Amino acid sequence: MELEGKRIGFALTGSFCTLSKIMTELEELKKCGADVFPIMSEVVWSTDTRFGKAQDIKEKVTSICEREIIHTIVGAEPIGPKHILDALVIAPCTGNTLSKIAMGITDSCVSMAAKANLRNKCPLVIAISTNDGLGANGKNIGILFNVPNVYFVPFGQDDPTGKPDSLVADVSLISKTLEYAFDGVQLQPLLKGKKE
């Protein structure tokens, strides 16, 4: 499955330490010819961190995607009724956002985008980045495994000794996961071992 011409929503949430890797994957999607619609959680939109200033992140995302960023619930709501997207990627997807999607909570622009996309039965690709994936959020991952049209970018423990509950997706597999998702298939293996 080619990604050329596909309308892909790409939502960023607040796992700030992974955002630099995500920019590379955004660029890859554009190189594949995808029409990328950037979406940014309210936290990423407005928060300066040690990993970068919000304004710099916004400028980089806008430059890559050549589109304005959706960053409000009102901005994300039309995704459903107007059938704006062919698929939505959430990368990085924090445990907070993951739990909202699993529980049907729509109180942020990213959870609204996910709800709007799923109502159209379009693929939702999740690249998790959460410190509690094997803890409090384990049940939410399990719930989403059983939701039609939800696909996970393969993931694993990033620091089994220091952070044994932490799970992080291999973001280099976002495009490949998307390609499989368009065919209705979960990319395997889903669980990755820690790279030494």
C-alpha cells in the first residue's frame, strides 16, 4: 500500500523527550507523498520544556506539513463529519491520551480527533510513549487492542531496570504500521525486545 496522496492526521502529545525523533517521521511521511494534517495537544502547543520551546516546535511542524496546526477541540471536531482524514497517527501518544481514548473521553483536541476519525472507520495508529504502560495504563492498552481500526506501532520497554513499567514505540515503524493498517493488518511483531 502506497501512502502517496493519503490524507494523514498526525497528532503530537506531551512526551516531549521523543519529539525530535517524531519530526524525522513527519518528514518521512511527506517524502512518501502523504498529505499530512498536523494536530497538536494543548500541552504541546503551549509548553516550553528542556527539550525545546513550543514556538520552535510549532514552526518546525508547520514547515514540514505545509499546513496550519489543529490545536483545539473546535478545530478537530470537523474531522469526522467532513471526512477530512484517511487515517490518524498519534505519535507520541502519552498514557494520558491513551487512557482518554480507551475510556471514550473527548476533552482535548487529540482525543476529539481520534473519536472523529474512528467514527469514519478509518485507521488510528498509536505510537505509545508512557511510563506506566505495564502499570496503570496496561488495561487501557488491552482495551484498545480490541477496538476495531486501532493499530499500534510496535513497542517495547525502553529501560526495564530503571523504569520497568515504561513502554515506547519504535517510531521508525510509523509509516510501515500505517501501510499495514490500511490493509486492516496489525504490523508484527508487536512487542519488541530492548536494543542493547
